[in-house]
Amino acid sequence: MKNIIRTFILGSALIAGSCTDLDVTPRQSLTPEITFANATGYQSLVFSTYGNARGFNSYGQQFMIAPDVMADNLRIIANTGRYIGQEANADRAHIGVWNTGYWSAINNTNIVISGIDGSEGDAALKTRVKAEAHFLRALHYFDLARIYGYEPGKEVGGFNKAVIIRTEPTLGFSNADFRARATNREVYDLIISDLQAAIAGLPDAALGSVGVYRASKGSAQALLARVYLYDSKFAEAEAMATQAMASFGLTDEGTGLLTPENYVSAFSTFPNPESLFEIEIRSNDWSGVDGVNNSVCSLTANVFPSAQFILTVTDELYDSYEDGDVRKDAWTATTRTGSSGTVYRSNKWLGAKGDFLQNLPIIRASELYLIRAEARFRTGNAAGARADVNALRTNRGLDAVAADLAGDALFAEIMNERRKEFVLEGHRWFDLKRNGMDITKAGRFEAVPYSDYRLLAPLPTGELQLNELLEQNPGYN
């Protein structure tokens, strides 16, 4: 009887398109042969897959805010019920994307990768679209892997499970099955392979041009450099960051980086002049209600009267800015009813397109310098690490670091530069986690030890009930 029920549930998921890893696209009776008669049909599916990244459960909100409020960059100044649990690192309060749109997006990329070579159309178009699908599959799997699993080599208690791997499209009962979670090594190997395939097939794009609204050779190189850093492949991270810098015309001295004159305004310029990969959002992509209820602008700034404005910078982070650091200008002192004293609104998210709307810079040029600095530090090249840190600092209004800065102090400086540079861009929690460090907290909250089960997000209970092969993360049973 149990198997009959599970079969019925599975069939319902396939027909209705639930949020399990067995999501099916296209829906119902449409097959790839009908829907995708030529390469332009596959291209349309890729374009729609970019849309998952702008969703409020992805980079449109959660991925920008949660990694900062779960660590030590943001604090809550108004209790609307949002991020309260994450700020306190409460049990099961984490980043949850399993039941959002991630599996549908991965299934879309699998459809493209599996089918586009046999379609009609221009060969160059097919090469590019397939490469974009590889890039997007890598991005989605990377996000899932770092939420639900440890990075390779950083496991606690030997637990190395990540997420389910699917590289073939799920289109119906004939190829739907339940699977166990793959290891973190297997998932990272897939991500790396996908990005290598993407690099081989993507065109170049100019720094800060409209070309960064789609995946490019340089953005795939930049994402791969990030992945290598998470994977502790430091020599590879340095080499790939260098290649990405060359693809975008960035020099060792920092030419191409934002300067104190345009740093803050760049976040209200579209595309951001420093963007390597940016999600474009247009007014028809969401409604005014979406903006006031869910946008990062509404939650972190009070530039619109109806803004929620529930989050501000922690005192610890604000006080860490050095005199002359233009990144301090990304915060403006203001007040908030119900919150005593001065609070600060973010100037990165001002809804400059109107009604809380703006683009999402996912990868910026400054990250390449800090990836390379960290990778060089890890491989014993302190001088090279200092040079990359200084290239960034001199373009943020600061003096160079001491010529003899090395060891733990140099690593701390790199981490501090990442903290200040990428606040409200979704890095802080993951920067601490991937280095095997305790999650530092601000104010009244205690640090979360790296060995604590809360470092990983729990798998949804419904998924565990549906798929008996799934194993819950330690500490949640």
C-alpha cells in the first residue's frame, strides 16, 4: 500500500510540477520534440532559467540577506517575522532553497544540454546556448552544495553528503526515479566540469557592459575561480582568477575597479560598471507588491515611504571601516520608528529603477582580486596576496597594507576586506564556513561553532518522507 501511495505522489509531482528534485519541465504532454523544434526554443528555455536567480528565494532576496544576518554583518531593527530565526541561528532557521525553483532550473538545463545538439539551427547559437546551460547548472548546483553540505575536505564527523545529482532531464515516469544524495566531491566535480564546458563555448563580454546580463567566458572563469577557492584548490583558484581578469581587461594594479568617485553610485547604475555577471530585472518581471514586500531595497533602505526597512549594519561592522574607506559611504545614518538611536540604510539597494526595482550584481570584479589574494596566501605567496589586497584598497580610498604583513594577520585582512566589500551581496556566512571557521556573531548573539549542526541547512521533511533514499543532515533527526 505504501508503494502505491508513493507512486501516486510521484505521479502528482510529475504532472503538477511540484518543488521536489523530480520537477518536470516542460509540463504535462509537451515533449522536447514538440516544444523545441530548433535552437531558438532551447534558447528561450535558458532565458527563462536565468529568472530563477532573480527570485526572492534566490539572489533576489534570500541569498543577499541571509548570509549576512546569519553571521555578523546585519542586525534586525524591526520584527516583521523575517530573518528573526536566522539572526539567532535558531534550529532549522537557515537558507532554504530545496523547495523553491532550483530543481526546475536544473531540469531546464538538463533538457538543453541533452537535446540542443540534435535540434535545427545555427551551430554557433547552439554552442552558446548549451554553454549557458552548463553555466547555469553549475551555479545552481554550487548554491545547493554550499547550503546543504560541507565543502570537500571540511567535513565534520566524516559527513560528506551534498545533494542529489541529475544530469538527464526528468520528463515523465519513464525516467523518474528516487536517488540518494551524492557526495560533496561528486557534486563539486560536476560543477567544475560544467564550468569548464561553459568556458569553452561562451563568448567574451566587456566589463560592465550589457553583455554581463548573460553568462560569458569571463564570468564562467570567475565563477570557477570562486568554486576552486571553496574547494581548497588554491593554485587553480589563482590561475583561474588571473584568466578571468584578463578576459575583462582588469590589471594587476586594479585598473577596471570602481573608485571612490563612483563606488556608491555604481550600485544604482545598470549594469554596474564592475559587474562580471548581473541579473537584469525589468518592471514586467515583478509587480509593485513584490517590490515592497520582498525586495532587498525594501528590507534594507527607507528611500520609499512604504519600505519595510527591517535590517541595518551591525555596530561591529560599521566601526571596522577605516577613515577614508568609501565603502562606509554605502551606509547612510537615519532613524527607524520603533528602533532607538541611529540606524543605517544601505545605499547598495536603492531601487534606482523605481518602485524598489534594480538589477542584481552576482559577480563583481573586486571578487577576483580577493579570490586571488586568498589563494596566493594559501600557497605561500604573501607578497602576491598583499599586492592584490592593495589593488583593491587603493581603489577604495585607503593606503596600502604594511609591507611586512603576513601570516594570520594577512589572512585576517583578506577576510576583513571581503566582509566590507561584499556586505549585502551574500558572502559572509559562506566565507566563514568554507574556511572551517566558527560563525562569528555581533551584539548579544553567541558564535556558532564550526562543529555545530546548524552550519548545514536541514532537508525538508516532506522530501525525506517522499524519498526514503534521502539522508537528513546530522543533528536534525
